[in-house]
Amino acid sequence: MHKNLARTLALAISVGTLASAAPAMAQTKTLTISWWGFNGEKLESLVLAPFREQCGCEIVFETGNNGERLNKIQIRNGGGVDVAYFSDSFSQQGIELGLFQQIDQSKLPNLANIYEMAKDPQDGFGPAYTIGRVGIVYDSEAVTTPVTSWNDLWREDFKSSLSLPGITTTAGPMVVLKAGLYKGTDAFDDDTAAFEALAELKPNVVKNYNTGSEMINLFSTGEITASIAQDFTLAQIQAAKPSVVWADLEEGSIATLNTVNIPVGAAEPELAYEFINFILSDEIQQKLAEEGVDAPVNTNVKLTPEQASIWTYGADVIGSLERIHYGKMNAAKGGWVDRWNENFGM
């Protein structure tokens, strides 16, 4: 009887041990991130590996361009993803579609060290983790008079030597706004004058580009001497054409913000908050900037002049940037596409 009782107790203990172990194994959490997938090796070593160590979690990804990934989240009614990386024009679309949660800033203590522009760029939703800019770049050897204004795009000395971003790119609709201002109007209110200005600009335009590599090639072959560009392409442009410089515009460049949001159907929202706070930290922001991955939004990041030269960096630069109202932009740009293509023959 004692042997049978011992066996029974041993079996009970064994079963109890397995039962208690099962929840422990099940407690491993998975964070699902939707992002572009660029700089994968650097992001793995600088961000993902240390975060896995901190959270004890697994990380899986959805990758693709802004439109593809936003569409997936929309199809799932805001589900399937815990952290969503988007450029601000697309995160605004997600907000308008009701796909993202409003952010509880008390769960992101590292926001205390973030530039004001990045803390709450879209009225209660996700912060920006990096700030870029759209401006004008030009070949300082070929262009004798420096570019100091957006209106310089219409100068006669730029005839058949300018490239513009295509209307469906991030920067394309911004050209329409600047064309309106060239005529003294707000294209959001009345775009007629803006498209008149674009017709006047057409003789200067060699080509509209849809990728950064297209624009860089136009500089390297000498087909263009100036272009509208995003700053993350500057280092690549200068590698192909060292004499290209970023124009210091009297009106300022245009801010572009990449944001991180938590979808409404996130399975691990608390883990998502932990991750967002992590990527806003002094240490991670410093490393990403030093390694050429992202411009910092953390005010404690200190860069050398050489490191800073490729980034939108520092209070003075960030304070000079113009913000775009993406709600108005998203409402207007659909109607601009056909008129743009009619003008430029594309």
C-alpha cells in the first residue's frame, strides 16, 4: 500500500509540475512590428537584440511599403500588429480610418527628452521617432547663384536642369503647395494658381523621379543641376556628386516625421509601449544616429559635425522646419494626380 501511495504521490507531483510549467512556457510574449525592413542588420544589432534581452519576448515582423502595410492593418480592422511604423502622411490616413489607439503619454517616460515637434505630431496619437526634411539640393559647381528660396525653382538658369519628385511620392504633393505659394495662394483652398505655376515650371523640369536612385543617377550623369529631395538621400547624392549641397532656404525646409503607433487591435499593447519607450531612449537614439540609421528626436543625443551633416539635427534646424497639415493633404492630393500628370505628360 505504501508503494502504491508513493507511486500515486509521485505521479501527482509530476503532473502538478507539468501543469505549473505549462503556463510558464506559455507566458513568452510575441511583439509584432509592421515596418519597412530597411537597415535590417543594423536594427537587429542596435535595437532588436537588446530589446529581446530586456523584454524576454519574441519579435516578428510584417514588412512592405507604407500603402501595403496600412492596407493589411485596415483589412484586419486594426489587428494583427502591435507596433506600426509609418511616415506621417500614412499614419494620418490610419488615424482617419480609426486604426490606431490614442497614446497614454504617461507610459512613455522617454517623451520627456523628445523635441516638442516629435512628442505629439498628430493630436493624441503616436510620437515620431525620427525627423527628416524635404528641401532643395543643387550642384554648387554648376549653379553659380546659390539657391535660397523655394521660388528659385522657377529661375531661368534652371531651364532643362531640374528634377521633381513624382506626385505619388512623399514629397510630390508638397511641390503643389510651393507652386501655390509662388503665386501667392494656398493650394489647399484654391489649387488653380498652383497648377498654373507648375505649367510655368515645366520648361525647367527634365524628369519627375519616383525613387531616390533615379534622382541620384540624374545628378551623376549631369542631366540635372538641382532637385527637390528628402534629406536621407543627401549622403548618397554626395557620394555620386560631391559638389551637391543642401540649400539654406529662407522659408525653411518641410518636416517629414516617421511615427510609431499602436493599432486598436494590438494583442500586446503594454509590450508595444515598452518598445516605443525603448526606441526613444538616449542610448538607442544615439546609436541609431551614429550608425547612419535614423536622425534623432532625443534632445540628449550629441553628434559630431560630420555625423550631424547627413541628418535633420539640432534645435535650430528642427525649429526652422515647416509642418504640413496631412489631413488637408490627404484630402487634396487624390485630385491633384491627374492634373499633375496632364501637365508633365506622365
